[in-house]
Amino acid sequence: MSTMKFCRECNNILYPKEDKQKKNLLFACRNCDYQEVADSFCVYRNEVHHTVGERTQILQDVANDPTLPRTKDVRCVKCNHPEAVFFQAASRGEEGMTLFFVCCNPSCGYRWRD
Ligand SMILES: [Zn+2]
Ligand SMILES: [Zn+2]
């Protein structure tokens, strides 16, 4: 892994560690006292949660995506729009795939699951 860092003193693996006082990300050696400030936050990228704005953007993109299948068999419970995009996605904390629907009404974008 390219994000792996090694101690300059003893060449052991450095582990990411949070400096709570300075709110910095550090890499610290568990074998000696060596530590350094992380120059990138790559290691935490997967844990960053989307902001509400980003999430809304994704929903709009999904409703406008011409490659996704559309159905007129369902009706949006929010605005009663008779067409929705649907796709399968893994939902957090659940096994298997879940069917999601996104309302095609651009001013609605309501998302629900089967
Ligand atoms: Zn060390
Ligand atoms: Zn709707």
C-alpha cells in the first residue's frame, strides 16, 4: 500500500494516530518514540462521510442518468410523480442488495427503497 509509512529510526511500520490537542493526524511508531505529522489524509479518505450537499448532488445525478432503468410501475409517495429511476445497491449494515427508487421529478428527487 502506498500510504504505508515506516519509522526513520527503527524502520517499523508507522500507525496513524490523532493528535487531539493540535487536531493533526500523526504517524507514530509503536517501537520507539518517533512520530511525524501526516502530509496527507489519504488513510482516512474511506471514512469521510458525504456532506448533505454531496448527497443531494448524487441523487440528482442518479435521476438524470440515462443508463439507469426507469419504471412507471411505481409512484413517488412525496409528489405523486409516476416515474422513478431504480438501481440496486448494498445498504450499510445489511447483507445482499437492496432495490432503491429515485423520483424522476427534478424538483423532488425523493429516494426510497423497495
Ligand atoms: Zn521506531
Ligand atoms: Zn417525487
